[in-house]
Amino acid sequence: MFLPKQIQDYVKKLRGPLNQLSSFSISGLNEILLDNYIDADLQEFLCPLNLGHYVLFSPKYSIRYNFITSNSCTANCFSLFYTFSFMMLYTSHEVLDPKLKYLNSIMLSATIFNFLVYCIGCGQNSILNIIQSNTHVNLILTVQKIHKSFKHTNICKSFVIGNWIFVITLLTFYIGLAAIETFVRKLGSNCISYVPVLITDFNIIYKIRMVKLLRYYTVSWTSELKRINQLEINSTHDIYTISYIAHFCGWQLKQPRRLLGRNEYYDIMIYDDEYKIKRNKSPEKRIAYKRLRRACNLACKIMKTGSFVEADATLPLSLLSLLANYVVVLLQFALL
């Protein structure tokens, strides 16, 4: 069976992942579709961002064997268990804190407010990751479709390096704060309050980097569209120009003999009319003859009789050229 070359290349590209899929049970994944395939370039872009979510036990989706799927039931249960354990640990830390009894009403209210905000934020993040998992998968698949149209290796590498820099900087910053709290201030139990803030910062970085990538794709797509429109305008102008030149050259090659014949015909016709008027005895017709003679003398000094015909014939071609340029200018303004 003979297949097109593009289909053969696509089958070869998917043969490796499909062979890997046959080596384990598909029941562990929610759904496996060929449309869920993710390129290696996009996986490199998502790797540092997903690493932070896995470290904090709050994954948004799962990528295994080059296929992206929503979170499995096991991953969702483990994420909920981690969130519930953290909330219990954080609650016990805040309740059993010996400094709590020495706080005034304002500080106590602020502590309770921070406690509620941290717990609600962690619970909300975990629940949204479970509910919106399919939405995150659809977003990545949409980015994958866009990514296929823009193969810029240097740009992809710059985005990957930027993601790693953001993730490593954020982890280093919070690890440094935890070390200061533990070894300098001897308050290691306070490090638990950094976890909700770290989860929020990772989510913010994830959103910013995704928007940055989509913005780059949008700018590239707009530039490509403008380039294509400019090419179409130039090709339209060339078509009008070639058509005009072809018609003009064809007319010039076709008309010389006819113009020469018309010159002689018009000259004979004018002299014939002069002769008829000259033979007439009427004073009115003699006056008309003199006026005609003056007009003929003036016309002969300016141009030949056939040149009037040539000017009348070239006028439509000039109008066609002007109309072509006008249409091209209108197209340029319409497609900007």
C-alpha cells in the first residue's frame, strides 16, 4: 500500500511512542488519543514549569511517553491528601504556637486572617487543578497545534532557558529564607508558612510564561500575515502591469498600418470638403471654408490628423494604468 510521504513520516514518528504504550497497561491513564501527542520542543518548554508543580504535589496534567492526559484518580487523591495534611499541620502549628497568647487583638486578628487565607488558597488550588485538568490539557494541545506552524529553534531554546532560570531562582530564594529561619533565627517551624506562597508564585510564573509564549506566537503570526498580504499586493500590481504592457504592445504592433491609412484618408476627405466648399458660391459656406482652412493649418502645425486617432486610442490604456494603480493602493490600505 502506497501512502503519501507526509503520512509515512508521521507514522514513523508515532511508531516509537506507540511501541512504548504497548509495554504498560493503558488503564492507568484516563484517555490515550493520537491528538494528545506532544512534541519534544514543547515538552522541554513545559518541563521546568511542571517540575515545580510536581514538587509541590499540585500537578495540572500528566505527560507520559510523549502523550498528555488529565490527572488520574490516584494523582487527584494524592494531591487532596497532601493538601489536607498540610492544612492540618499548618493549623496545629498556628494553634500550638506559644507566642499566640502574647499577641494583642490586632496581631491576633492578622494571624487568624493569614491562617484562613493560606488554608483557603491551598484548598482552592488543589480543587481547581482537579476540576480544570481537562481545560489545562486542551490549552496545551492548542499551543501544540500553534507550535507546529512555528518552528523557531532558537526562540524555543530561549524560552526553555528562561523557564529554568525563573524556577531555579524561585526555589533558591525560598530555600534561602528557610535556611535563615532555621539556622539563624531558630524558627524552623515558620518555614511551613512559605509553602502556600511558593505554590502561588509557581502558578503566577506558569501563567506568565504561557502568556509570553502565546504572545510570541501571535506577533509571529501577525508578521507572517503582513508579509503574505504584501506579497499578494505586489503580485496583483505585477499582474496589472504585465496586462497593461501586453495590451499596449499588442495595440502598437497592430495599428501602424491602419494609422497611416487613416492619415491619408482624413487628408483626402478634408481636401475634398475644401474643394466642394470652394466651388460653392454661397458667402456663408465660403466663411465656413476659411474657418476650416485656418483650423487645418493650425492642426497641421501641431500634429498630423492621424495623431488625433492615436491619442484617442491610447487614452483608455492610460485610464487602465491609472485604475490599476488606484486599486493596488486601496488594497494596501484595506489589508493593513
